[in-house]
Amino acid sequence: MKTRGKLLVLLMVLTGLAATPAFAGWNPHEEDMAQQTVRLFQKTDPSLGRFFQEAYGYAVFPDVYKGGFLLLGGARGEGFVYEQGALIGSSSITQVNLGPQLGGQAFSEIIFFRSQADLEDFKQGNYELNAQASAIVVTSGVAASAEYSDGVAIFAIPKSGLMAEASVGGQKFSFKPY
């Protein structure tokens, strides 16, 4: 009985992570959230400006929600993809983690693509970042010494929550052009 209860709780957590609001088409309010997120990143660390100027494109995820219980956790978020500063599509992020963890948190994330080829790889859909690709938590001046790894640079700003984990996982992305 104990195992069934744990599986039920785990199923409920994962179902909650997978549930996303449905919109019939484009929602301009969501794009405003992406622009507000970009301004927040730039205000928090002005040295990120070089990534916005030099990157061929970037993906902005204003709200990513992450949770974990016992040995399994995950994250989910929706975002927007920009090429040379122009909005070209939407994206979703899904993350699965294995290992001891407990709690939940929300964060914002931006992924910069160094070249057109790096962005094209992302746009093919089902793009994955492995466990070795980790986000740099943005604080003032941290981007000044940050570099690309395999054509991408990832930055995150924690928004709320608390999570303890010692897990391994990866992020998977989808892309829908406009």
C-alpha cells in the first residue's frame, strides 16, 4: 500500500508539471512577459548585453516550474524564440531529474545560440541539453566571464521556491515556428 501511495503522489506531481494553459493561437501578453524577462536579465547583469548583441538568436522562458519528490522530479515551461532580434516562434521546455530531491521552485531561463547553425539545430525540434549543460545563475557581472559551451550559453534567474536535490537529468525542447 505504501508504494501505491508514493506512486500516486508522483503521478500527481508529474501531471501537474505537464499541465499547461491552452491558448487558441498567439497571445500578445505572453510575448510581453518574454520582453519583461529580457529586461530583468539585462537589469540584473548588464554584462549580458554582449550575448544579446553577439548571439545569432536566443530562447526566453519567462516561467519554468520545477518540482521533485523522493527520487523523481521535473520541470516545465513555455517560451519564445528570437532570431537576430525578431520573434520567430515558440518553444517548450521539459526536464526530468532522477535522484534524491524534494521541493519546488520557479525560475526564468534564457538560452543564447552563438551561430545560425546552433539555432537551426534548436529549431529542428526535440533539442536536448544534457546534464553537463548547466545554467549560470545571473548576478551582477557574472556574464562578463561566461562563455558558450557547444554553441549555447544558458542563464537563469530564480524567482521563488526552495528545492533540495542531488539529481541528474536533462532538458528537452520543442519549437513551433510562427
